[in-house]
Amino acid sequence: MRRLLLLRHGKAAAESGGGDIERALTLRGQQDAALMGQYLARENLAPDTAVVSSARRTRETLECVKRELPSLPAIYVEPKLYLAEPDLLLAHLRRTPPATGVLLAIGHNPGYAELAVALSGFGDMAARNSILHKFPTCALAVISFETDWAQVKPGAGRLERHVIASQLRDPA
């Protein structure tokens, strides 16, 4: 079984002198990403491999997440994933090394929400509907496949869960 962890980057600053691609995480974005890393560790969802777009906010999200993991994944920064459409994301997903059991992909909306919905043919359909309506910053979709990465196609995945970082924060 293969497992895909689609994670939208943490909350980022509204503007940057370097343009959109250089927007940094806010303090809340850093905290939420750390909470998501703790969640992945606690739920035994630590990735073998991580791929992120070249945007500063995705790279910073990964840094916060990986500090909480029991082991470090192989990391790839892929410039083509910056604000990519679902078709390009799927093509890249299909090139994941076969030895990867759990892939963490950190990127952007609307592509990530659209990809999560397209891949999720069964599983938690209430969570699928939730993703259609809300996939905020630092939201996670966990999708499993009974096939190799090269064979992944729309509708073939089981949506296991949809987690929003705000659900992980202390209510106090």
C-alpha cells in the first residue's frame, strides 16, 4: 500500500519584497506546521519522502514539520510544483520512486484540494466533501492506494482523513 500526505503550506505573510514565491510563514503558520508534524508522528504517518514546491512558505512548512518527525525523509524541492494544476501534480506523483511507501507533498491551493478530491474515489466521503468546501492553510488529506505510484489515477485512492491544523490546537 502507498500513502499520500497532501499538505497545504502553513499560513504565510500577505506580502513579501520578493513577490509571492518569497512569502514567509507567519508565527501561526510555523506553529500549525509543527502541530501537523507532531500529528504525523503520533499517528505513525511519518513519510519516507517529502516533495515541496520551491516557494519559501512550503519549504518553511517542511522545516517545521520535519523537526517533529522520528526520522528525516528524503527531501526534494520541485520548482514546477509552485502553484501547479492537478494534472501536473498527478504526473509528478506518478514519478515517485517505487520504494516510497509514504509521500509527503507540500504545496498550494487550489491544486492540492482539487487533486485530493480527484484522487479520492472511496473512503471518507464526508471528508471529501469537506475538502471541496474548505482546504485551508496547513490542511492535510491522507489518501492511500493499493497500486504503485506509476499507476495512480483519479478515483483510485481511499481518502483516510482530512485534518485541519486548527483541530489540533489546544482549545485553551
